[in-house]
Amino acid sequence: MQLSNISSVYFLGIGGIGMSALARYFMSKGVKVSGYDRTATELTRQLEAEGMSIHYVDDISLADPDPGLVVFTPAIPSDHGELNYYRAQGFPMMKRSQVLGLITGETFSVCVAGTHGKTTTSSLIAHILRHSGFGCNAFLGGIAANYNSNFWSSDRAVSVAEADEYDRSFLQLRPDIAVITSMDPDHLDIYGTAENLLDAFVEFGNRLKPGGFLLTKYGLPRKQDFIASNHMTYSVDDDRADVYAESVSVMDGRYVFSLEMPGKKIREIELFMGGRHNIENAIAAITVTSRMGLGDDKIKAALADFQGVKRRFEYIMRNADTVMIDDYAHHPEELRALISSAKELYPGRKCTVIFQPHLFSRTQDHADGFAEVLSMADECWLLPIYPAREKPMPGVNSGMIAERMKGIPVKMISMDQVVSACAEHKPELLITAGAGDIDTKVQPIRTALSK
């Protein structure tokens, strides 16, 4: 299919972070865009303000009667009325990942994969390319704070895309440059075993176009199975990697470091983002953009200007009484990086973590891991599991995590109680974490703590 020949696109699940980026892409090309989603959100309201027609009930009479293409997300239920109508009528239909696959195949593409780190890393790469004037089309899995968007366009035929491993979506992509930030077990409801997940990551890394470049975090398994002749590794602190940081220091809320890479050293790099793991993400972004020909000074200037990604170590409050950080972390290793980084930056403050587990299957698979890393905090409040696409599983609840935690106070709390509890408790260092709807409580908590 030639995307350039399409005059109208209908999105089933238009409010998803990846779907909305594609919707904005088609709008930027002058295509008529409309869609359905289950609920109205801040993001869908923004899409409507940008000219897209969106409705929130499953009713084919409200949908585009003759779309040139229907794009759907795997999260749409199989019994959805509009989905089945378009199928029965024989309209052209593609998954989001298939459309992104066509775009990456037609452009010089940088695709960033990983069970965590991919959103920030892809956002950093896209920001550096935009800030420097190089230009790119960015398809991100989060809202870049500098631009308050998950998409921007460019006349240059270069794309930066987050490569999502869920539903094996990233195996549709055709990268010129592929980055793999992590390969920790996740989405076992899709893959069955951790080994199957690793197989998929290897397949992704081997989908490079001829002459492509592969960049992987140092120490990832299965390195011998990647066939790219141009393959480098990176690390925040291990000098066995091809690219690594040196002389990392914390100064006035920012990280300052130097970068060793083959043939040169970049000194005095500044990163105004919390979290040592974000230094590692920045190293990957520097390596990619340097390989694309950008000069060191342009890269450094762009990094110093990067304001981060919404819900990725996002500062909500910073004052003498309270530091509040919100993060999308929903996997044990993401939580480990989040909590350890916050405690490193604010060692004198008592750390309270409010965590909303995401998915019954993930909670069951990683209950021990969640318990271990959440015990790094000084106290923890656990919210009920956010089910997302899943139905409840007997015996699986947040208590599975609580009963395995050791050494710190743990409190089970409801979404209705969380704001008042924060107001009474007045935490010194507060972290809200999870991929569900905990983000809807962030601003109410901030308001309560500000009083």
C-alpha cells in the first residue's frame, strides 16, 4: 500500500500514545483523520482541537463511512462493532505497527527498542535532531516536554520511532539504525517465556537494512546472535563497552559527565534530568546522532536544553519541604532505576513510593521482583491493580506484593484515599509510579501538598 495515495484514515483507538502519533503524522500530510476511543482524555481533546473528529461510543453511524485506511490497535476487543463492520465490508485495515513499518521502510529510520528506556532514548534522539536543525519525523511513546507532543514532522525523510515489543509490533519495522536499551522479561502474556522474548529482540536487531548500525546496551544477553557487522555497545559506567561515561557528577540538580567513544572524547556534557539511568539513555542518543554526522557542540547544546518526557522521572514539585516525582515505571527494573536515582539525588529525605501495579499477569509474573525493589523505599503505599486489557485473575492482587515486602512499612490504599493521605502525611520525597490511571491523581496530590 502507498500511504501517499490515501485521502482519509480512520483510527480505532486513536487516543493511544502510539496511535495518536500516527494520527498526527497523517494530519501533517493533509489527510482527513477521524477515530474512535473508549474515553475522552486530555490527549484526545488535543487531537480534536487539531482538527480530528473523534467519538467515544462504539457506533458505526458515527464513524467514517468510506475511509481509505482503517488503523487499529491490538487493544481493541475482538467483538468491537466498528472493527467487525470494517472487516466485513472489506475496507483496507492495518495495525499501527504495520503502518509504522511502511513509514520506516520508506525513510532513513532510527528505531529504539527495549522493555524500558525506549521512550526517553527515542525522545532524546528526536530532540537532538530537531534542536540542531537536522530534522526528523518523530513517533514517540510519550509526550516530550519541550514540545508537549509525541509527534513532529520534517521535510527530511528521516524517522525516529519507538519500537514497541508488545504484540511483537517492532518486528514490522525496518531500521537503518536500531537501538536496544534492555531485554528484561515482560509481556509474558504474549511471549509465554523470557526466552521467546529474547528471540524477538534478536529478530528485531537483525531486521536492519543493508549497511545498518546496531547499538545495544553493554551486557545484554544473546550478543552473539546479532548479525550486524556494524554493532557497538554502550554503558553508563563500564569501560568494557564501546561507548561509556566518565567523571559523572551531580551539580545543582543536573548531571555533568564526559563520554568516551571510539576515536574521540566529548567533555562537559550537561543533562538536566533526574536519574542515573537517563545518563545511559543520553549516551545512546549521543552515539546515534554522532554517527548521523552531528557535531559535538550541537549535540551538547540540544542535551542541555532537553526538558525530559512527561511521566519519565518528571518533577511535579521541588521545594524545601517536598520533592515529588512522577514516573510511568511499571516493571521491577524500571522501579529499581527510579527509586535508586531519586535516593541518590535526595539522600537526606525519607522516600515514600505510591505504586499502582499494571496488569494482573505482570503482577503475578513479577511479584517477587516488585517486592524487592519497592523495599528500597522508606515506605510504600500500594494501590489496587490497574487491569487495562485484562480480566481479574483469581488470587492476584496488590497484596501479593505487600506480603513479600520486608523491612519497611507497607500500606494498602485506594485511589479515593490517596490525595487525602498525602495531604495528611506530607512526604519529604514522594514518588508516584505506574502505567495505569495513577497519573490522574498527580495534580490533585500536588495541589493538596501545596496548601
